[in-house]
Amino acid sequence: MRISVIGCGYLGTVHAAAMASLGHEVVGIDVDGGRVARLAQGTPPFFEPELPELLADGIASGRLTFTTDYSAARGSDVHFLAVGTPQQAGGHAADLSYLHSAVDSLLPQLRPGDVVAGKSTVPVGTAGALADRFAAVGAELVWNPEFVREGRAVRDTIAPDRMVIGVAAGEAGERAVEVLREVFQPALAAGTPLVVTDLATSELVKSAANAFLATKISFINAMAEIAEEVGADVTQLADAIGYDERIGRRFLGAGIGFGGGCLPKDIRAFAARAEELGRGESVSFLREVDAVNLRRRDRAVQLAVDSLGGSVFGKRVAVLGAAFKANSDDVRDSPALDVAVRLHGMGAVVVVSDPQAIENARRLHPQLAYGSSDEAMRGADAVMVLTEWGEYRRLDPVHASTLAAGRIVIDGRNCIDADAWRAAGWTYRGMGRR
């Protein structure tokens, strides 16, 4: 099929490359000329495992192209909207200006019978408000929310764990569903569950999923706060309750909390939309979810201060991790980078390391020092593991001892072997652990 993808940021780039890998003819359209030029050369503007290979294959085959010209969308059977919906400046609601601008540019290119599939995360009611504009030119709007995870985005796009399509009632909606069935035929043939629903429910599915995941993370971090007061171990607590199949162990990793460009802004936008609907009390718990999450960053800073004798002024601190999660170079609302900046502001000499995110971190916070993990640890009074990269999980505490000046390690992700570090002579401090 012929497909256009409007918006070539993180979501759009991955989606375009993945669709081309399935054999579709895909054009990615973005207003950022520099980004388009890089993508046309097969260079992704961010780190994502497996993406460079997909881009190169798609471009070499001729199935994947990129442009700034919206007229390139003409003749496509399906147009995917994948533009960003960031948090409004000075508020919590979603900023839909990029989405509306993309719609304005796409409408003149559409033919009667075209299918437009929204993938962006939007406040419930957005699709319904846009549907009439597309119907006026004979196109059908459906909502097909994404559920990709950074670090696993390619696999999540090609082989998702579920697929949701929101449509308006009627024959046009039924036809649009059949068109998307054809687009995603390989995944559906492999058994991916498909939920066909109305537009509002499809929007709520994405908001509810992110709200639930954020709540689960903040729940275990709230338990970590209690565990710290009574001398309990939150990791063993999580193991014990995780055996209950109704609860499960995933997303019960206590630490310095979640960040990135999705969960924080999405739960805030969800709460803001509920307020607009007069149902703010229904999701008022999300305010506390957000508050718990931010408090864990405070706790990591306090652990560093306490471990270094009550002050970090003039102390050298190695921060291992800048990205908000492993297998990503995304530093948006990164808890690790936030902790590093706070310690720097308190007078510490902070050196940050990360396998992929150093350049992004340096652009955002040039006041910090950066280097390899060995360079960061050399002469350090304390080492903080704040992003759970595999190389940090596997870090040899004996090797670290040959570099650091002090023997204090703060495990902000509860991801390293506490016993091994203690056996090597380190004072180990975890999050919610004895």
C-alpha cells in the first residue's frame, strides 16, 4: 500500500521505517528540513536499536523516502498522523498546535476515500473534533494509538502486543478498519489482538494505559518511602507481591522514578482534560502519582548529601546515566540528569557518563562535565548509578575501586549487585533498601 507518515520525530520515524519494512511504499513528511535531510541519508536523529538498519534497507529499496513537501502525501491510501503533543508551556494540558498545523497542511492533499489514522497521544475528544474536517473532503479519520516503548520501538511497531482502532459508526468506518487490517496484516496474522472501538475509547485507551503504568511505578516508590523508615527492603517486597498474578512483577522497580517525553506529560494532560470535563476528582490520584515520582529525585539527592557527610560542596560525584531510561538517548525530563543538575547546583563537581545520551545532555546542560564511565569515576567521592544500562548493571566493583577516591555507591535504580559491591569494600545505598 502507499502510506504517508506526517511528522518524523521519534514516533513517526520509527513508524515510517517499520511500515516500509513490511513492504509498503512510505513517504515521511516533516517541516524540519534538517531532520528530513538526515533521514533521507539514512541517519536517524536519535538512538533506537534496530532503527538504522531499517532506515537503510527502506531507503535502499526505494520504498522509503522523506520530504518537507506535503504534496508528496497525494495518492497515499493511508495517512498516519504522528506529530508531537507536548505539554503546554506554563500549564499541564497538551499542546495540540503541531497537530492542528499538520491537519491544515494535509487536508488539501486528500482524496475522497482516503483514510487518516491518528497515532499521536491526544486528550479524549480530539479525534471527534477533527473528524468533521476530514469528512468534509471525503476522508475518514480513525484513531490508532501507539504503544511503543523507547528502546523497543521497532519491535513494538512491527509486532505490537495489541492493536486498537477507533472509528465512527457507519460504512466508511468499517471500510477504514479493513484498510488498516491490510496495513497491519503481518501482525494480525501472527495473532496480535485487535480491538475495534469508537474514537473516544481509543483515545482513552492510551491515556489510561500510561496512567496505570505511572501509578504502578509510583506505588512501589511510595512503598520504598515507607520501607526506608522502618528498615524494610522494597525489592523483596516487590518480589513477594509480584508473585500474585493479579499484580505482577513488571513495573514494580523502585528507584528514582520515571521520566521521558511520554509518561510525565501524558498523566498531567490526562488530569487537565478530566478537569475540563468536570471530572477532575476521577483522576485526582494522578497528582499524587506525579508528586511521589518527583520526590524520589529529592531522595536520591538526599542520599548523596547524607552519604558524603552532610554536604556535597566540593565533592566529586560520578553520575552513571543521563538518559531517562536504558537503550535510549532521550534526556527529556530525565530523573538522572535532574539529580546531576541539582548536585551541581549544591556545589558538587559532577561528571556524567552515558553510552548514548552525552551529546543530548551536554546541549541541555553544558554546565556539567561529561566523560566515559571510567573518567566519571576517576577520583570520585561517590558513584551514583542512575540509569539502568546493562554496562552499569555489570560494572565490576573491584575495577571501580581502582578509580574512585571514595567507596560510596548509590544505586538509584536498584539494579546492581549490592552484595558484590559491599564485598568489594563499598558502602551501598539503594532506594528503599536496607
